[in-house]
Amino acid sequence: MLATLASVGYVHGGFAQRSAVSGAAQTARSAAVMFEPPPTEETRDMKGDVISNDGMQSNFGRLSDKLKEADLERRMEDEEIQAREHAYQQAREALERKKQLMEMIPDETNVGTISDFMFKAGVQDILDQLDYDLVGLQAVKNRVREIASLLVVDKMRLKLGLETSVPSLHMSFTGAPGTGKTTVALKMGQILQRMGYCRQGHVVVATRDDLVGQYVGHTAPKTKEMVKKAMGGILLVDEAYYLYNAANDRDYGQESIEILLNVMENNKEDLIVVMAGYADRMASFYNNIPGLNSRIGNHIEFPDYSAAELTHIGEVMCRELEYQMAPGSQEALTEYMAMRKEMPFFANARTVRNAIDLARMKSAIRIFNEKTAPGSDGMVTADDLQTIQPVDFPTREEVLADPLAGKAQS
């Protein structure tokens, strides 16, 4: 037993001093482990910087590191000051050059004629094409010419070195479907591109489905993607009032509107936004979003076509499809359009296109039945294939027999 006790450090009179010291050290180590704070995980903010949870410890550091940080901040501030001074100096030099140019140009110097600028830039060709493509809408064509006139005169002032600024070219198109809003937007894009007010002049058509997402964080990427596609041209937002939902404050459309407002203000030299829709709904939309109306400088109203203008549109469509109207077909189409205007879902030129397609189908059925009837020789002439007869358009009885017409009469 003595051997066993000796092996653990026991002598006569108690444990040896060595064991007492070892026990105290072990107790101290245990206490240190018990009171040692647990390791902390790094917490970062939205920018990715570490958020310190160690009290004032993060405020301390090596003096050399603090001096380097202060020196970097001072150099960045100096660079910003130098950049501002450089920009100011460039503006002053540009102004002096402009003054010298104005003094060198004789008072009797002529810039050129309006026609020269219109033809050189190709603006006149585009306006002529607009007259050819659009039937009626004289007020719309006049407004487009007014905008083109402003751009041409602005270019003439620039040639003389006079002060110029990019006018507000954001637009509002109000009118029913099928009144030529997209066609006018395409022509305006070509005019602006020829005059140097946008790089490409293309038109991107967007609706609520293209701009607004279905969940949180989805709207901003969709809107920015459409804006990116339209950069250098025109973004046509069709039925723009659907972006705003007054009954739901949490509707995601509000986020899309805010992005568009920011783009219209900060990127107006590289993107033109056109808001389109029915006149009464657009007026309510602008009242709900006052910052939007103040950014739009050109309001163009597209009225409905008359029955005679719709017939003219039908004749143009037939000509492009290499069809011709037989005598009496124009009157039949005019009568059909007058009735169709009183029915639901009337869409101006789109309704005419549907009527022409319907006439083509009835013409094909008529030719097929006539040439396959007993006693017919079955020969089909070129004139048969190119002529639309009055009977190919729906009659008043057929229109009134349409369920939609019945709803219109009730």
C-alpha cells in the first residue's frame, strides 16, 4: 500500500508539495476554460464590412495603419476637388472658344435653308413616309412636324455655336387601340436618330407584365432589363396606367414607376420614354403620379378614325396584299365599319385588318364553291384571285346576328 501511495506522491504526513501545486494549476486551468468567452462569428453589414461586437477594441490599432487610412481619405478628397476644378476649367475654356467663334462669324453669315437640313438628315423622307403610312390623323402629323422643327432649328443654332440644350422629348400618346401610336413612335425614333438625339432609334414596347415582377425583388431587375434594351432609342409603355394600383399600397408597380422616373430624369439624353393608353385613364394616372407628368413635354392625342378613313386604310391594306376592290366593295366596307364602331372591342385599324382577312377568307370560299359547282369548267383566272367583291364583306344581317352585336344593342 505504501508503494501505491508513494507512486501518487504521498509521504508520511500528507501529499507532497508537488501534488498540491499540480492541483492548483489544474484548478486554475479549469476556471480559465469556464470563463473563456466563446468565439464570436463575424457579422457583416449590407456593404460587406465587418460589424464589431468587441466594444471599443475596434477603435484601437497600429498608428501606422491609422495614418495610412487618413492619408488615403485625404488623397481621395484632393482628387475630387481637382476633378471639380478641372471640369470648371474645361467649361470656362469652352465658353471662351464659343465667344471667339461668335466674334469671328460675320453678322451676315447664313446657316443654310430649312430644306437643306431636312433633306440632309433624311427627316423630310421620314415625314413623307409618315404621311403615306398613316391615313388621316392630321393633328398627330402636325405635332410630329412641330417636334421635328424644334430639332432642326436646334441643330442650326448648334452650327453657329449658339447655346443649345436637349429638349424634353419624353412623350404621352393617348387614344384607343389601333390609332397608329406604335407607328408614330417608330417614325419619331427614326427622326431622333437622324438628328443625333438618340443612338439607334429603335422602339421597345413594354407592358406591365414586362416591367413588374410577381414577388419581392423581382420588379427592379425586370424593369432595368427593359430599360437596358431600349437604351439609345424609345421605350413605349403601353397602357401605362396598369403600373399603378391605387387599391394596393404594396403593389410592385410603384417600384417600376420609381425606376422609370429616375431613368427619365438622369438618362434623358440616351432614352426617350413614351407613355401610351386611353386618355381618361392616362389623366387619372398622371394625377396619381405628379412627378411623371412634369417630366413629359409632349402630349399627342390620337383620335378615332371615321368610317371613311377606315375604308381608306382597308384599301391600302388590300394594295399591299396585291388585292383590288371591285366596284361597290368600298361602300360595303364603309357600311360594315360604321356598324362595327358601335360594337364592343372596336380597335380602329386593327378591326380593319380583321375585316380584310375575313373578306379574303370569304373570297377564297366563294371561288372554291363556284369553281367546284356542277357545270363549272373549274378555271380560275388571275382576276378571280386578286379581286374582293362586295359580298365578301359581312352584311348588316350578319353583323346583327353576331352575339357581340347583340350585346351592343342591349
